[in-house]
Amino acid sequence: MAARKVFKTMRIRRLLNMAIASSLFFALATLGSVQKSEDKVTADSALAELSAGNAHHVAHRYQHPHETAERQRQLVSGQYPHAEILSCSDSRVPPEVIFDQGLGDLFIVRVAGNVVSDTELGSLEYGAEHLHVPLLVVLGHQHCGAVTAAVEGGEAEGHIGALIKLLRPAVEKTRGLPGDPVENAVKANVEMVVKQLRTSTPILAELVSQGKLKVVGAIYSLDTGKVTWLPNTP
């Protein structure tokens, strides 16, 4: 009787060990497959995926990719985003939604007016250098409140003035041009930030020159939900 009990215990342990080994093998194989597929992502393929995702948003036919429990488990040991987005903090412009992306897909830095100071730059450098993200998108948007404040001028309260200061060059560059002054400044700001990032030394400029990073500009329409890629920025 005792021998039978011992044999049964050993059999249960053997089965448990087999199950654990099988689960570990599956997890490692899945992670390897995820990392391998992420390694194949290029700036152009990432840009095409964002464009397709935005088309889903415009049509309100979301695929909601990478939102499963399995995807969440896959990302525990590391992240492999295929694009980083510098976007405004505006609650109406959430990148994961307007590009129909999921967990681990985007490395996002959000700040009012999508401007760049050392803090934002450091985050973007991390994404490009350490996570090997091939595409960086500077995303402005229609009716930006921060840009509107910069256009209207006057004294800003608290630390908001630091943001306004970074937006003033775009306002001055477009002053007196035909069209809406806010939308003109939004576009100019995106273009200027794209140039700033492309030439930022020592990290981003080097990656751009090596063809490892593409920096592009885009503007999101609150009216239609469409993202328009700016000419000469891709």
C-alpha cells in the first residue's frame, strides 16, 4: 500500500514536471517568435501599419490588435515597439486609438503642443537607441490648445509659459501668412520639431544618418479622424 502511494506521488510529480517544461518551452518559443517578427519591422512597414490603423479609426472599424492576455504575458520580459510617437497631451488625440494599435506596439511621449525639451528628447533617444524603434512620428493636431495660446500671446500662468516659449518660433514663422494662424502654426511646429529631432546630436542624428531611424511629421484632424502625413517629412 505504501509502495503504491509512493509510486502514485512520483507519477504526479513527473506529470507536473512535464507540464511545467512544456509550458516553459511554449513561452520561450512564443517570445522568440514575437521578438523575431518584431526584428523584421522597418520604418516603411511601421508607417504602412500606422496608416492602415488610422484608416480603421476613420471608418470606425477597429481591429483592436494585441489586446489579449497572451499578448500581455508576451511583453512581461521585454518590449519591442515598432514606432514611437511624440504627440500632444490633448485627450482627443490618443495615439493607440487613432492608429488602432495595442499593447507593446507604440512607444509614446506626450506633451502639450508636441514640443521637445531635454526631457522629451531623452525619452525619444531611449526608444530609438535602446529599443531600436525604426520610426519616430511627430504628431500635431487640429485646434491645438497649446498652439492657440501661443498665437493669442499674453502671459501664461505657472509653468505653462515654458511650453508657450517653445511654440513661439512656429508662431513667428507663420505670422501674417494666409489661412488660419493656429493651423499654420500647428503645421510649422511639427515641421520644426521634425527637423530638430533629425539633427539632434549625438544619438538621433547619427541613427538617421545610418538609416536606422526615420523621423516623419503628421497632423491629426479632430473633424474626420484622419492623419495627414506632411510632405517632405517622410
